[in-house]
Amino acid sequence: MSASQPALAAMAAPEPVASLAIVVDDDKDLRDGLANLFRSVGQEAALFASPAEFLEARLPNVPSCLLLDIRLQGGSGFDLQLHLKRIGATVPVIFMTGHGDIAMGVRAMKAGALDFLTKPFRDQELLDVVAEAIDRDRRRRRADEALGTLRSLYDGLTPREKEVMRYVVSGLLNKQIAGEMGLQEITVKIHRGNMMRKMEMRCVADLVRAAESLGLYKFRGVHE
């Protein structure tokens, strides 16, 4: 198998890939069996015989999960998991092994694995875990996208608007903010209005939650 051309299962449909189950296992029979299983339920899959093949491949940037054998030729599944963590990869990992024991399961889960399956496993058990992992990755991606949008909105504020925002989320009224900043109250109202519009916020409670999501300030439970 070419590292630059991963085996793709269930790719007959012309539509773009919606989600991807990535399999790294040196057992060809198991890879072929999983390809058939995923094809039967319409789940796209990319199959690799080694960590090196997987790391060299260019895969679509879609909600995914990684089905990873612990014992691999050319490298340990644990080593691959740790490498992915070091480079900031966030794909959910599901470990598979035919030699599993409690200690290996605990080690996998402590390292951040979503689940740990012992071969042979039931088809439906695997499909359920994969569906949960892909859904988790999909929700994580949506949250990251929302946070990125929020960060862009905040970065679009002027320094004065950011200062007003800090006072607003701390619970100060316009008159109090004016005193703190040495401005006229009408000027604070203008900056506040511009800030709320640019941040696309409807109320102070929404603004507080946005600031908390961005990790901008230390809060003491102000949500009114």
C-alpha cells in the first residue's frame, strides 16, 4: 500500500467525505474486515498497515476517529498516541488489541484514549464506539470554530472598546465606567454600543459568557 494513497473504504459515492474512521493495524485480514463493515453502514474509512503510513498520508479534514492497534510492526500504538498528543492532534483514539489486559487498558485511558476494545469484538460494539468518537470530534470541531469566531470578533475591537468590555463584564454601570476611565458617560455609551455590536452580543450575560470562553478575565460569577 502506498503511503500517499491510503486504502479508502466505502468511497463509491461522489459526495465529499463527511466523516472518517482511520484504522492503523498490521493485520491485513482485520483491515479488510473493517473496510467491509464500515462500507456496509456507509462509513468512510482510511486503512493503514503502520504508523509511518498513517503519518505520511494526507487525509480530509473532517470529523474522525483513530482505531489503533497496540502492538504494531514498526512501532507501538501507545507511541503513536503520545506522538499525536505532542503535535497537538485531537482525533479521538480507540485502542484495539488481541493481547489486552487491565494494565494496558488503564494506560490507554490515562493517556486519553476514548475506549479500549479487546479482539475479537462484536461488530455493533465497534460501530457504536466509532459513532460516539466521531460525534465527539464533530462537537469539538464546532466548539473550536465558535471560539475562533469569537476570538476574531474580540481582536476587531479597539483598545478603548476592550477596556470598556472589561469594565462591563465586571458589572460596572456606564457612570461607574466613565469615572474609572475619566470619560463622559455619553462617550462610554458610544464605546459600549460599538463593542456590543462588534462582538455580536445581545446582552451583558452573553458578553460575560463570551469573555469566560476567551479566558480574558477572572470572574466571580457575574452573569446578570
